Amino acid sequence: MPHSIDPVARLGGAVKRYGQLVALDGAQLQLQRGELLALLGPNGTGKSTAIGLLLGLIRADAGSVELFGQHPQRIEARRRIGVMLQNAELPPTLRVGELLRLTASYYPAPRALAESAELAGVADLLGRHYAKLSGGQQRRVQFALALCGRPELLFLDEPTVGMDIEARQKLWATIRQLIAEGCSVLLTTHYLEEAEALADRVCVMSRGRMIHEGTVDQLRARVALKRIRCLSALPLDTVCGWPEVNEVRRENERLHITATEAEAVVRRLLAADPHLRELEVQRAGLVEAFTELTRDADEAADAHQREAA
């Protein structure tokens, strides 16, 4: 994917403290034009602080923060972004169409109301009062408000919370369309399958630091685990005792095995069970890679604190 030389958003060694708490500790991040970067991490790792800095809602104590090469609080930069945060306080008495018209009026070249509504899947809600919508419907309206100004950079903070599967897939399709048109997206999500489906790059955070940045495949490659599934009557205790096996469970007759050396485990399975059927082997998904990476980072940080104490 071709990138512009200058990033559309950048954190350069950003530090943010709240009293004794260090929310961001030298955070480095760059987002290029036309890409989706997923910012991942457990709760309390600094994701919301990083977004707050890029939006100009808070100021860094040290380091640099840029939005389109400018300070994030400059109106010239802010007019080029769309934002969908986890919590949105919107006028409850307004109808959806009124909210869209009001928000679009703040931008120099907004989308037509019908286009924004169609992209976000809210065309059937335009005459409804926002306060009377379900949580999932309100999230779709918030997405429409984020994209109605034709932003060059879209901030999506847990965008699909509360949405059903159909609405989530519709939002994914729209995000892909926006990226194809050149829009950049900074996404935070706890649904790792969402990041796996959408992200060009992922940035994993732990305790205010960026501990990994790269493609989904690069993140997976850091973890040697593979998943094995098969139909077998072998006892769990037998399989669990094999040195290459990290975890094993049974669902009905199917064994689900996580292993570091899949080939060795497959040979053991075939030798131990002549009636083995429906054997499948898959590499680790983003969930396993994310879990192992953040666990290792936490253990290293705890060890460092013990040594410093």
C-alpha cells in the first residue's frame, strides 16, 4: 500500500502523567494515509490517553503530538477528522436526521445526509429521536456522525460495542470502503477478530508503552503456538502429559490442543489413536499472540519493579 511521506497522525515519545500514575511512557506511533491501525491493549494501558492526545483533548507532559503535521488543537487539523468515542453525550430531544445535519454543518465539504445515512446503515432511523434508539442503533448513528464530514482521518474507539452481527459486518464493509477512498483509521477494539479482519497494522500497548507494532501476520509470527483439532477418544490426561502440549480440552468427542510443536503432537496422535479423524492444524490467531505478548510484557515489568525495589 503506498503511503505519503508525512504521517497523518504521530506520537513522538509522548509522556502523560496523572499524579504518580504514568499513563503514557514515551509512546511512539505513526499513522499513514489510507491505512487502518488497530491500537490494542488491556484496559488501563494508555489507549484512551493516546487518542486524547491526538484529538487535542489533553496535552502531553513531554514528547511531541501531531495531527496532519500540526498541533492537534488547531482548527485546520480538527476539521479533517471524524471521531467516534466510547461515550457520546448527544442532545436526546433531536431526531437522527437533525443530528446529522447539525454535525455536517461544522465541516467545509460534508457528505450529503442521505450518503452518510446509507454508509452507516441509519437511513431508516432519520425520523427517530436519538434518545429512543437502542444502544446498537445509537452506535450506528454515532458512526454516521463521525463520517458525515468526509474526514481524512477517522478515530473509532470500540465502535461495534452493542451492535449485532449484521450491524457489525455492515460497519466493517463501510470502513473498508472509506479506507479504499484514502481515509485513514485509528481503531481501538477489544474484539480481536475485528482487528484481524480490518487492520493493516496493529500496535500493542502495555502499561503506557508500545510493545509491538507490525502487521497481523508479524504479530502472529512472534508466537510459536499452533492449534490442533481432531476427533479422538484419547484420555485428556494422556495428551496433557505430552511435553509439546500447552493446553488441551474436550468438546463432545473433539480434542482442542494448543501446542508449541504441532508436528510432534500430530505424530503422537496418529500413533496413539488409529481411529483418529478430522484432524486440523492451524497457526495461532491474533488472540493467542496478543495474550502471550502482553503477558510477557507484564512479567518483565513486574520483574523490573522487584529489582528496583
